Amino acid sequence: MVQFHEHVLTDLLDDANGGLVILSSGLSLSSLIASLLLLHSPPQGSLLLLSPAPPFKQRLLHHLRSRSAAPLQIPAEITADLPAPHRHSLYASGGAFFITPRILIVDLLTSRVPASTVAGIVIPNAHAIAETSTEAFIVRILKSLNKNAYVRAFSDKPQAMVAGFAKAERIMKCLFIRKLHLWPRFQVYVSQELEKDPPVVMDIRVPMSKNMVGIQKAIIEVMDACLKEMRKTNKVDVEDLTVENGLFKSFDEIVRRQLDPIWHTLGKKTKQLVSDLKTLRKLLDYLVRYDAVSYLKYLDTLRVSESFRSVWIFAESSYKIFELAKKRVYRFVRSDGIKLDGSGKSTTSKKRKLRGGDIREETDSGGSSSTGVIVLEEVLEEAPKWKVLREVLEEIEQERQKATLTGEECLVEDEESDSGIVLITCKDECSCMQLEDIITNNPQKVMREVWEKYLLSKVELRDAQTRYKKKPKVPKGFGILDGTLHVTTTPTAEVSSTSKQEHDALLAAVSEMRNRAKLEKPGDCSQPHVGDEGRSNGTKDKNKKGRVNAKSSRHRSSSGRKKVVTDGNQAVPASEDEHLTDGLVSGGYCEGNISGHSVDRAVLQKESDWSESRSVKPLPPLHFHALESEQPILDILKPSVIIVYHPDMTFVREIEVYKAENPSKRLKIYFLFYEESTEVQKFEASIRRENGAFESLIRQKSMMMIPVDQDGHSLGLNASMEQQASSSQNSITRKAGGRKEAEREMQVIVDMREFMSSLPNVLHQKGMRIIPVTLEVGDYILSPLICVERKSIQDLFSSFTSGRLFHQVETMARYYRIPVLLIEFSQDKSFSFQSASDIGDDVTPNSIISKLSLLSLHFPRLRIIWSRSLHATAEIFFSLKANQDEPDETKAIRVGVPSEEGIVENDVRAENYNTSAVEFLRRLPGVTDSNYRAIMDGCKSLAELALLPVDRLAELMGGQKVARTLREFLDAKYPTLL
């Protein structure tokens, strides 16, 4: 454990009531909480850890096991599968437990948790807590039962703690916490320890290719244009609308938070601008993350999906994005060597020509030229980082071999602590797998495979379009009238037919690729890929020690022609680049197979035996790690060399902590940045944003006002509201001399599944007693007559689609006199179901308004209530419960539940209602929704109804006319067949 963690724990344990700790991102919050759990002892009471996200929980358990914690010190998990008596005994045992908030709140409300035996609660994600969250509900109930229980909350996302007005202060009031502990990266103890013995850092700035620079510049111009359009709406704070903020995901949250309350009043253009800014941010991110072909394929997808409604595609600079992305992959030239893009340079690369439907290949030196024919020239630009990464790996291996020969290897580290593995970190698993393929194989071969897949997808899309396309009638005439346009050398004809010729050239490339694959197939069978076999064996058997030897034999095209592949401003002959395969054999990308310390066997192994006499430089063993997996890779792998391929601020801090925990370890870090790119700008901006967030929290801390009682305990968020309520009641003195009437406690029966929402919390805040049970019918039972089915907007649409809502309303109408459908909106969003432009005049099956209308027509007794927010719902429930009896818990549980005991008197289970007979009765002539219940009360069966006289029917049905109608229907003779 690092020393500043000891300072954090010392400050936190000084206050018996707990506290809120906010750390900089990457300072090993999981290790800090693990240390806190190890300090807990059973005599203190039970320690409840509200279940964090699975990656964080995995890190936490790893830290506990790595510190040789006893099995009793590792927290067990309390789940809903455990029976209630077993859970009660676990709560009273005094250990530490993982538990989900939903299970804990239900157990607290049903008194299954002995509150006096709970020492405290640990909340690892304090930034996600609001006043209406379940965690705040848990703390409020626990504090009311046990004031001495502490609450210790943690967060490593300072930016989230300053989103909104005084968010940190409100969270502290919700959790009954008095003290705030801030530990930024620039704190004295933290900076001193992390900078005491820093690792060796190599900052490598890789220049982007000319096309990448042009694409980045064009995207930023388009983003700036979209932001200018957004400023014209006067709906968003101008200070937030900057290109730098647009690089982060939080920008979407900032914009939506300001626009959600007025979303229904916005025009389509403004809504589309919000979506376009998100798309442009992805384009900037993918430019430095993925290869040129994948980037072009993503752009093609955007062109198809967003072309008719997008705003950014019609911006002035957007065409540059598509054109430059094409130039990174391929370009079109005329067969006489004149390029269509106007550069005028002749090339010596292989070209594919389409002439009169015949496909053939030729080179510039010996091919015939034909005016008006467009040929395809492949570029397949490699990412500039790929070449630099290989050079760095070769340099690392040379340094290690030199140190081994000269005997300069550090003696402090033994072989177990230094595995010799080079760790390469990327953003996501897709990048990891592609980098592994590039290092293992020839980069140009990898690009060609991706290129061939791209061409095949183009052909499949064309085939799918032509398959369902009707054949046009053959026009009469010739020349232009017959629907074809002959290629000529005139400029006008060139402009009109260039796009078609480019499309034909792509299809010609696909045809040639398929023909070449058929010709090369026998050769591939006779010469197997030894490297691939070794790779599969390494994947199957990862536990074997020792090196796997394999030959790098790549069977290429037998044509022997020399292809020039341009990469930026320099050309690399593919035949020379062909033998750069390193002969490494991988155990496979096993990011998901990490368990314990067995990771070092799932890395790229060096090849010790070379079958070829070429000068191939060896590479060290490698392991690729995706940052999105959030696994404790540094503690498991313990690398001595780390290459940060995609820089990330959080991972940089993790490296610093790892070096501080292992001061004797020689650690060397390589950072690969694209020079003058948004990658650098985003990395530096993330550090500035975090520092700004901590400065804001420091100012808030100096001005915080947390109410406390005489014992020093925090009074929570609603203390002032409760005092106002009591004072207003005492001010009424004209009624019986100010005597306070005995108020009856309102209670609401709530379904267990509803504790995923925040409404039970708000109802409890308003003073209602919450009874959690498992209900078969409805979500909330307000009285013996009123049953409520609550739907959020998203749930309402999905329930209509699946048909679940019809069944739910049907069962409510069967068992309760007043069924209620509550449609609840979010408080921070617009109170508008649909905009006026979306509501049509006709009844359509896809319209949500039409579906609601049909539902209300089919169930006339159904009451639909629209609620603006959770607090408005609580007020509505108070109004509905006025002058109503309290619901019966045992009766509500039995509603709709099949019984094995048969029919029981005065019971409400399913067998007591012959639903088929009731439906039959309601369809008889003269029977209406207003009189069918009186008929059911007056006779026990349909057979008895058929024998009733007209006078008795008139008494039950409320009129002679409807009684005669029913009597005539029952007495009518049916025709007989002769």
C-alpha cells in the first residue's frame, strides 16, 4: 500500500460518522477500499459494501487476495437467492458483505436487518448518488434506526462531482456525512510519493500522414460550424460550446441536461445538431484508433444512414472527409497515367482496368492505354504508429540482449518478478487484436485482408439492392436514348460518367480478386501455414512452459510483380516489406482469460529458430491489454516495459502508483502520440478538466453548511423541510386550542420489482409507510379499491409493443374497482408525450396515441394519470388515498395467485372468478358496463340468469326495455336443420 493511502485512511477513521473521499482518477481506489475492509473486525459489527460495478469488484477482490487475506476477511455476497432467515443470520454475524441496494432496502423495510449490529456502510460510487437514489433511502432508514452507524463514501470521478449545482454538498446531506476529504494528484503527499522515484518515460511524437491531417482539420471545421449553428438557437450556455469540450463524452450530457426540459419545443435541426456533434467526436476518435479501410467503411455507413437528415454532411468541409478517407485506401486514375484528383503524377503500381466487360491487369511500363477508361490504384495507407511501434519493440529487444551479454542485468530483480513481457495498452479489444495481427503478420497483408472484406461487402450490398429491384423496361432507340452513356474524352461526359466508372472499377477489382483466389487455392493447400498452426497450438495449450518454435512462411501471390504502396510521403516496396514478418507465435488474445498470475503464459513468444536466412530482427514477448476491460493488469503481469499506444490519463496514474508500490523495479514507459492531433489535445484537456474540478470542490468545501444535531450527527437533506412542516401545524391554534389531531399513518403496498425505481424513496420521504411484497397484479396498492400500474415513457412504449400492458390492465380491471395507469415522466425532461407535429389525425397501429385511445375504449373503468415527476406522483398518491381505507397486505398478496386449496369464501384468488362466464355475460344484449356487476350480485350462474322473470331482470338491469331485450334473446328459438 502506498503511503498516501495511509494518510487517507487516517483522516477517514478520525471521524466516527464517516466521510466522503474524492480521489484523482487512477489512484487505485480499489486498493484503498481493500485496505479499509482489512481493518474491519467482526466485534465492530457488520460492514455492508453496496455492490460496485463488476470490473471494480474484480479489482477489489484481487487486492484482498494478493495481500494474503484470510478467507473470513474476503467479503461474501448476499443475494436474493438466500432465504430470509439465512440473510438475517449473516447480518448479525459481524462480517463484511457485498449486497445490492435493492435487497438491502427491502430487508430494512421488512425488519430483517438488525440495525444495531450494523457497524456501517461503504459506498464506492458516490458520484452516482442523488436525493432520490436507493442508496440515500438506505442511509436514511439506517440512520433512523442506528445513529452510530457510519457511512463512508468514495469516488474517483471528480468531474462528475461538480456536474450541477452544489452536487457534492447535496450528496453529503443525502448520506448524513459531515466531512469531505479531497485527494487530487497535486496534493503534497500524493505528488511527493509519485514523483520520488519516477519511471523512465519516452515520449514519442509520431507525425500523422498528410491525409490524416486533412481529415482532422476538416472534422474540426465541421464541428465548429455545428457549434456555431447551436449557438444561434440561444438554448445552450455559450461557454460550454467549445471544440475542446466536444472531444469528451461528457459534452453530450452537458448539452442534453440543458436541452431536455425544452426538448419538445426544439426544431428538428437543433435535435439533429446534438446527434451530429456526437458523430463527429466519434470520427475524430476513430481516425487515430482504427486503420484506413475500417475508417472508410464507417464513413460509408454514415453516408447511407445519415445522408437524408444529417446537418454535418452538408457542411462546407464535409466533402474533404470522404475524399481524403478514400485517398488513404485507393485512388482512381485514367489508363494514360493522368490521375483524376489533379496531381498529375504517374505511378508504377498495379492497376486494374475495366474495358468492355473484360478484366485484365497491366503496368504503366508495358500496358496499352485507352482514353476514357478508369483504373483502380490501391494505396492501403498504414497507420504511422505501426511502423514506430515495431521499431520501438526491436529497440527494446536489442537493449535486453545487449544487457544480457554485458552482464548489466539488475540483480535486485529475480526472474519471477521480471517476466520480460512488454505490455502494450490500447483503448479497446478491437485495436488490440488488430495490433497483434500486425505485429505477428505483415502489416500490408493485414491491410489487404481488410481491403478484400471491404470490397466483398460492397458487392454483397449491390447484389442485395439489385435482387429486390424491379427490372426497368428496355427503352427503344439508341445512343443516349437507350439508357447508356458512351465514354468519351470530352469534359462534360467525364463529369457525368465518372462516378459510374469508379463504381465499375471497384466491381472489377472484386472480380479480379475472386479469380486470383481461385488460381492460388491449390498452391495454398500444398504449402500450409506453419506459423498459423503454431498459433493455434499455443492457443489450446497455454499452460506449457518453454518457447514455441514456428516458421514464418507466408504464401503470397505468385505473379512476382513489384507493388509500390504509398504511406504518407514515402513509398515502401511491398516485396521488401513482405519478409518483415517477425515469426512470433501468439498464445492468442486472451484478455478474457486472465486468472491469477497465469497471464505470463498467454503472451507472444519469441521465435528461437529461424528457417529463413533473411535479417529479421527479433521482438520481445508481448501482451496486449484493452483499457476498457478495467482489469488489474499491472499487478497481475508486473511488466518492466509498458508501451501506451492510446494514451489515457487514468492508466498513466495507475502506472505511477504501480511504480510507487515497487520502487526497486526498473520501469520504462513509451508514450505514442500523434503529433498535433486531437489525441494530444484530449489527453492534456482531461488533466486540466480534473484539476479544474478539484479547484471547484476546494472552493465548495470552504463554503459548505452541513446541519448537525446536538450530538454532532448530520441531520440530512430534509431536516429543514420537517421543521417547516411541524411549525406550520403548530401555528393552527384556532381549532381546539391548537390540539394536534392523531394522524393515521398512510401505508402503500409496493411490488418488490419497483425498488429499482426511486418512487418508493420519495413516498417514504413524504411520510408514507412502505410495505414491500411480491404482487401478481399491479405495482402499487393504495387502497382495497385502487391498484396502480406505473410506467415510465420508455417502458410504456415497450409494453405496448410486447402486449404486456393489455394483460396487466385486464387483470387490474378484473380484481380492482379502480384500476389506474400512471404514466410518469422524468423530472429533468420535458413534460410532453409527443410534439404537436408528431400527432396525426388518423388512427394508425403504430401511433402511441392511437394505442392509448384503444386501451381506454376497451377498458372504460381504467383511469390514466399523467405525472410530471416522482414528487408529483407522491402528491397524486396522497390525493388518491384521501378518504380511502388502508390496503390489506395479506389480501393484496393473494390477488391473482392460483390456489391449491380450491375456492375459499371471501377470497380474491383466481379460482373465485369464472372469467369466461363474466366475458360471456358482458356480451349479452342489454348488458352494459353499468349493470353487469348488479346482475352478478343478483344471480350465481348463467343457468340461474336464464330462468329469471322479466320483472326481476328489470330490477337488476335498471329498466324494462333492456330486460325485455335480454329475455327475448334468451327465449328465442334457433332454426333446426331438416
